[in-house]
Amino acid sequence: MAKVPKSVQDLIEAFERLPGIGPKTAERLTYYLLHAPREEAEALANSALNMKDKTRICSICFNITEVDPCDICSDSNRDQSTIMIVENPLDVLALEKANYKGLYHVLHGVIAPLENIGPDDIHIRQLLPRLKRTSSAPASPKLRGASKASEVKEIILATNPTMEGEATAMYIQRLISPLGIKVTRIARGLPVGSDLEYADETTLSRALEGRKEY
């Protein structure tokens, strides 16, 4: 049996460590790069290193950014009274495509006791200082273009509809309730284009709960 060169095997194993990449996909990617022009492989490597060097976490919302605070937190034209709580930066990209115009708070995970992930292991407590600012309080010097920090009137919980996501949403709701701020949860139910016969009981139940007048 032919032995795979160590340098090739090392790259295959590196790809396998990426989420969603199985052994076969890792092999295909590796052998693609093996036959691709050197410039393409260098561009890939340089892009990865450049990303690691230039990106950081926004000190306000904890989204991925190259400037601190990020462009969203710095935009005075966005609705400063609404904060959407999401699990990860990819959720921000999805909601931006949905034309959401408020602010965000990225948790970078969910509460998962089975994985020894508690509230202090994700960015939950860092949300509280953002909720205590009032409309009369001066804005942070970091908020370019905004003269005053607006009062937060609504928190939208947009964690995923998983057991961990639901537990995280409930924890945040209990944490915020004493502050008197409105807390809402994004609607869950049937996706566009789906069939009722293929939906599970939980999805159908959520769809019924979220019904509205037509």
C-alpha cells in the first residue's frame, strides 16, 4: 500500500480539524491544492494569516471586527434602543441580510452543562453594562458619530431553538427581567417552502404559538 507523503498527510489532518470537514473532503481539498498553482496556495495561506493578524473582538458587542468598536456599534443611524442577542458572529451576518437595523450582542456560545460551559464562559455578564446606560448619559468616546447613548428598550433573544439555546435564552431573560427592559424571542415555526407533513412536533407547536392574524 502506497504511503502518503507526510506533508500531504499533515494538511489532510489540518483540514479534518475544521468543523464540517470530513476525511474525504479533507483529502479532496488537499489534492486540489497539491495540483493548484503555487500562487493559489500562497494566497490561501496568506489570507488565513492576515485574518488572524487583523481581526479582533469588538469591546462592545463582541462581534468579529478589524476596528474597535465595530462598524455596527459605531453607526449612529442604527436603532440604539434594540439589542439582538445571538450565539455567534455568523448569526450577525444572517440577520444583516434580513435587514435588521438594531445592535447586537454576540455570546460566542451557549450554556451547555454537559460540556462544562456555564454563564461565565460566554459573554452574558458583559451585556449588563450596556443596559444601564440611559438616554441622558454621555456616550462612550469609542462610539464615533453618536453624541448620546440611547436607552435600551428591547432585548431580542435570537439564540438557536436547541436545548442549549433555549436554556441560554431563559437564563438571560431571568437576568434582565429585574431591569424592566422588554425581552422578546424571535418567532420559530415552519420555514418558507416546507410541508406540514414533514415538520416535527416541536416545530409545529412553535408555529401554532407564533401564529398571528392574517
